[in-house]
Amino acid sequence: MEELIQIEGVAKSYGAHRVHKELTLSIHRGECFTLLGPSGCGKTVLLRLIAGFESPDAGVIRIGGVVVSDPAAGVNLPPDSRSLGMVFQDYAVWPHMTVFDNVAYPLKLMKKSRQELTASVMEAVGMVGMKGLEKRLPSELSGGQQQRVALARALIAKPSLLLLDEPLTNLDANLREEMRFEIKELQRKLETTVLYVTHDQEVALAISDRLAVMDERGKIRQTGTPWEIFERPADPFVFNFMGVANFLPVRNEEGKYLVGNGSQPIPWEKPEGGAKDWAAAFRPSDVKIGRGGEGLRGAVRRASFLGAVMDYLVDVDGASLRVSAETHEAIAEGLMFEDGEDCIVSFRGLHWFEAEKLREALTASAHNNEGVRA
Amino acid sequence: MSSLGKKPGFGVAQVILFLSVAILVVVVAVPVLLIFFNAFWVNGSFNIRDVARIISEPDTWQALVNSLIIAAGTTIGSTIVGTFFAWLVTRTDLPCKRFMKGMFLVPFMLPSFIGAMAWKMLLSPRAGFINRFFMLHFGLSGPIFNIYSYAGIMLVEVMYLFPFVFIQVCGALERMDPTLEESARISGAGLFTITRKITIPLVLPSILSGALLIMLYSMAHFGTVAVLGIENGIFNIPTLIYQRIHQSAGSFASIRTGTVLAAILVAAAALILWLQGKILSRGHYQIIAGKSFRPMELKLRALRMPLFLFCAAYIGFTIVLPTVVIFLVGGLKTYGLPFTWENLSLDNYKFILSAYKVTRDAIWNSVTLGFSAAVITMFAGVMISYVIVKMKVRGKGILEFLGMLPFSVPGSVIALGVILAWSGRYGVNLYNTVWIILVAYIARYMAFSLRANSAALEQVHDSLVEAARVCGATMWQALRDVVLPLVRPGMLAAFFLIFLPSLRELTVSIMLYAPTTRTIGVAIYTLNEDGETVRSAALAGIALIIIVAGQLLVERFLGKKAQG
């Protein structure tokens, strides 16, 4: 597949603060690619490097084969000669221009004829569902409508690359869901390449063809399709970042893998490797809770009814895990537990991580995970 | 090695930065530095002993002491008056509060030297109308009050400066979260205790900050002391600087004295502003909520009418009376005649507007100077603010400092610095031309423009410009299409913030005028000094009309803008 953006060995620091070092990434033409990471990880900086608002300290950035930034060769194209489209988190719709003038601005700069301009603007405005509002000023629009204007403005010049910087963050939850499908729809229809930056893993999974997960230090931990990222996380950081995570401590005692501080051996596939301490990682939905059968013995410490699902906090030999069960399934199978009842837990699937690596990943994200988990 | 790509952004930034630094250095930094240089540098070496000698001369020492006395008295008086009225109009059930509040702010608009002239007409020991009235009808042998005194100067300054405290305290009292007081009340505190223990401590920072502003202003104040003090030989620092420079036509000794006094003034002003900054930064105990609340109102009961009459009398006595006197005297055939219908006419007004060259020139000079200074400063200000607010360049802190410097540099000091810089010593001689006044106005009002424009630019989020850049706009195009239209209200505000005060400006232009380059303020002042009292008063009346009309127009115009 042809690569539209190539980032090779890019480094960027602000004073003593190193945001990126040796970052390498490529994005295919026509795909919707998401940079996913906690806030402050440098994903926006990377976007701004690609847009040309910042210049890298080292490395090369190519867009469509053209070198746009290469400090070693003294190349740094300004944003206006990179022919991109961009949508900002705060919309950045010009408050002194009408919807029409906002959307028309890129074409005005290209000196298009009045006729061509009007036709294109009307098409773009229609495309984002804003027909009839062209005469309005941004102050007369809702946040969602302003973001549609920004989208139309970014798309009107038919850029090969559309950059989206957390465009849905300032919208309310319903609108956010609606808009993310619309963006995906537009991207498919126009066959534009989209680079989307967000800290919201749900959006990332929903709209991406591929995504890259970045950690706090600006390092890319894993690149892949949403399915790969979710089901085959490369490390505990990625696993933890992609949703509510349980980590069950397991220790290796003379070839036996024992859970928590108790003596129950793990009844499933064993980890591969020589480490002594391990963590079995799984999501609440990966756990089955029952009253008998094969599994680990535990006790329900807290049962919470959340409507569609029951949420249990289960204690297994000093380790606690979150387990969820669909409410009417639980009722049908007699699995409505109460606080203090004994239970058996087993797993549909799990990942093994070395305890050492898990600790590293969790301390790194501990001070910076607000808004990360759904 | 620089590439094609790098040049455009680099070039624009460099041009703007270079121009900004150049303007501020030439217009602001050089004159102020020259003051210090001339004060402390004698015959090629640093000489502090000579500075001490100058300060210990009786005249200079007395002027320093006078500045302090007058500033102290004025500050105390204004703080009491301003706080009291602020409390009355925000926290009591005084009738017609809104109107009263508006009236208490009127002195902001009026030039205090015109007020001083009016009080001279009313209370000068022999000729003052009030003094004469009492001597005539009550058989007093001497005047009831002599305005040519420390007390007279301080009283007049209080009348014109108390709004500084008034407006600050009003703001604090109005924005103060009433739950703070209500919770004290629920805890069983009486209104008196609440006022003493809660309200006053909470508004104290506002009171102090307003008081310091008054102190700064009064110490460097020229007009009132010039009009009322010279008769009895009361000089403060600015009037002494003026007298020395003016009488000696720029001799070396007088310039030395001037620069030493100016340096002291700048140092004192810097100290005051530093103190004010400290108080303001420490005093914001998060008590002031952004929203407007309905504060608790004290029922004045039996005192309601007496206090209302007191306020009305104060307004009548300090605002209406002097204004009326100016207009009446301006209508007299000769100063000294009683105010009867046959003695009053519009002849003076007609004369100074059409036939009298001095006043016609003065009006023309003030309007063109004010307009040019406002336009130039508006554009320079928006550019420099852009560098300060938006550009990521090293050393912009220096720009900010230079731009705000004139706030702490009194007008007479700026004028002196401009004389030092632009009277031929360094190749350019603007002395005795209208250009030297223009340069001084630009230096003096730059800070106003920077404030208004910075505030407007802060509202223009970076992403708005970046959005234009990704749409294909160059730096210049983005500035033209996005930044300029959005800061236009700020620029307009800057224009009027400069144009209106410059119409009544006296302190700077009095030091710089030549026979043909009088401004309105200078003409009023010199005519009055020359005994042309009726013409001076007529011109003052016209100036008042222009100033008040301009202010009302701006308020209506800009007020509507803000709503729409």
C-alpha cells in the first residue's frame, strides 16, 4: 500500500522537556489512522509537526513523497504550502465570517471564480448537513454545527490529508457518537486520508482503519488494526489503556502457577518465559462467574446492579477482580450473587504479562489517566 | 543554509519584531534612559555627590517635600471620600443611587487644571467670588478660605482624584459574594461587626490599590499645583521641573536639576506600582465572584434623606458649581464684573472660535496632534501587542516592560526625556516644532494602546490563525483576514483612549510648546497666567463641551457595539 505520510526519526523538545525522540511512523494513503494516547503524551505535537506549526529538531517528515520537514537539510515548508485540511478541538471557526465565508476561505485564497466557489461551498455545506445555514454567523450556531463548518472548511479544497485534533472532545456525548460516524462516512466517501488524534479509545476503535497507541513519554507502543490492538495488545500499557482491566497476580512456585497469596493453581494455559511473578490480564467481560465447575474459588465482595449488567467485585486469595455478567442471563442461570457469597470464576481469554513490566506500565500511567477509561 | 520554505514565516516575524523593538526603544527607552544618564553622569563620570548637592538645594528639597505632603494629604482625603461614597451607592438604600454613581465618576472626565482655575475664581483670597461674597455681606475682614495653600491644592486634587478609589471599591463591593456576609450574619454577627470584620478586610486590597494610584498621580500632578501653588510659591516636583526648564530656556544647570527630580519621580512611581502589584496579587482571596450578585443593603432610615442631601450638595458644590463658574466667567465682558445679564454675552466664545488666532491654533493643534498620536499609537500598539501576546520570541519580556514603562513615568518626565533626545544633541532637532509634542504623546499613550490591543488579542485564539494557515493563507494573509478584523474593537478602543485624553493634555505639552504649537491645555493655562481670564475660561468651557460630548459619543457607540 502506498504511504502518504512518512515520519522518520523525528525528535522534538521544548527546552529540557523531550516530547519525541526517534519517532518513526507511516500512514497509508486513503486510511483513517488514529493516534491514541493519554493527554500530554505528545500526540498533538506530532500532529502539529505534520501540519507545519512546529518544526522538528531532527528527522524527516514526508507528505506524498515530498519532504516537508528536514532540519538537517534546512527544509521546513510552512503550513500554507502543505495543502492539508485540519479541524481543531475548539473548532476555530472565524467568528467574524458567516458559514459561507468560513467554508469559502481556502478557495478564495486559491482565487477561484465566484461561480465555481459558490458551487463548491454549497456542495461542502450540504455534505456536512448544514444546508440553509450559510448566512449564519458562528455565534448563532451550536458547538456541533460549528464543528461541521470546520469540517466543511477543511475538506473544501480536497486535501490529500485531513488532520483532526480531538475534534469531538468539546461536544456532548450523543453528538460525539453521531459525529464520529459521520466523519468515518465522509472519509470513506471522499477517500481522504485522515489522521485523527484522540485520547478516547472508544472513538479510536470505532473509526480507525489502523491506530497507534502512544505512552506518556511519546513512545509508540503498538500500531495495528483496532482488532489487533484490542485483542493482541503488545504490552500491559496498551492493554490497560484500551479499557477496564483486571490484573490477577500469579507466582511461579516450583513450576506451579499459584494465584494471589493463596495456593490455588491456575487451571489454564501457562505463561511462556522464565519470570517468577506474572499477571494474568483480562477484561470484566472475559470472566465467567458461576457457582460450580472448573475455575478459581473466590467470594463476591460487592455486587452492583447496573441495569443491563451486574458488576461484581470478586476476591480471590487476596486479589480482587471486576467481573460483569449480563443481567437477564444471570437471572436465567441463577447467577445473581449477593455480597459475601462464594463463587467460581473462569476465563474466556486472558493475556500474560510479566509482573515487572506491568508495574512499569501502571506507574507510568498512574498520574495521567483522567478521561482515559470509559 | 536556509531553504525557500523557511523564509516567509521567518521574514514576517523578523520584520514585526524588529519594528516593535525599534519603536519602543526610540520612543520610550531612549528618553527615559537619557534622564537617568543626565542625572547621574557628570562630565564623563558617575557622580552621586552632585546629585545629593542638587537635592539638598532649598528649592529642590522643598519641592520634594511638597510633592510628598500634597500626595499624602490628597491620598488620605480621596480614600476616605471615595470609600464612603462607594459604600453609600453600593450597600445602602440611598435614593437615586445609579444617578449618583454616574455623577461621582464625572470628575474622571474633567481636566483638573480647569477645575483648579474655577476654584481660583471662587476662592482666591481677594477676588474669589465666594470670599468676596462673605466679605461683602458678613463684614469679614479677610477671606473665608484661601485656595492658594496646601489645603486648597489638596482639596481640589481630592475632588478630581477620588474616583480612582471610588471605582475600585464600587467594583469590589458589587462583585463580592454576598454569601460571605450572609454566613457571618447567620452566625449571629451584627451589621456593624460584619462590616468591620468581613466587608472591610475583603475590600481593603481594592481601597489600597486605588489609594496608591492616587498617590502616584498626585505626586506627578502638574495642573492643580501650577494653577494654585505658584501664587504662594508652592512648587512640587513637576511644577519645579517646568519652571526651571521654561525660565532658563534649557540651560545645562536647569536640565540637570530637572533630570535629578525626574529620576526621583520615576523611582518613587516604580516603588508605588511595585507595591500596588504586591497588594493586588496577594489581596485576591478568591472572594470576588465573577458574576454580579445582589448585595445586602443597609437601611439608612432617618439618615437616608440627610445623606442624600449631603451627596447632592457634594455633587453640586464640587462638580456643578465649578463648571457653571467656568461658563459664566467665559461669558463676562471683563473679569471682575458681577454676573448680570448685561455683563454676559457669547462674544468671548465667538471670538476665540473664529477671530482669535491663539485659541484657533490651539484647538487645531490639539485635534490634529491627538488624532495623529492616536492613529500612530493604535497601529504601533497592535503590532507590538501581537509580538508580546502571540509570538514565541525570546526577549519579549523586555518589550512588555518598555511598553508599560510610561505608566510609571509621569508626563513631565516623558516631556523632559523627549527634550533631551530630540533637541539636536543626537542629530534630530524637533524642539519648538509640533513634532516633538507628537513624539511625546506617542510615548505617553503607548501603554494605553498596548493594554487595549493586548486584551483584544488575547481573545483571538491561536487556532484561529492556524486554521487560516492550513487553509493556505500566508502569515500576512492570516493577519489581514483573521487577526485584524477580530482586534478591530480593541484598536478602536485604543484610539479613543488616546484621542480623548490628549484633547485635554497639559503636563506634556506645557513643557514642549512653542508660540505656534500651543495645545488647548496650554492655551487655557497660558491665557490664564497672562491675565486673560475670560478668554481662558471661554476656551475651557469649549474644551469641556468637546470632551464631554466626545466621551458620551464613544460610550454610546462602543456600548452599542458591545451589545450587538
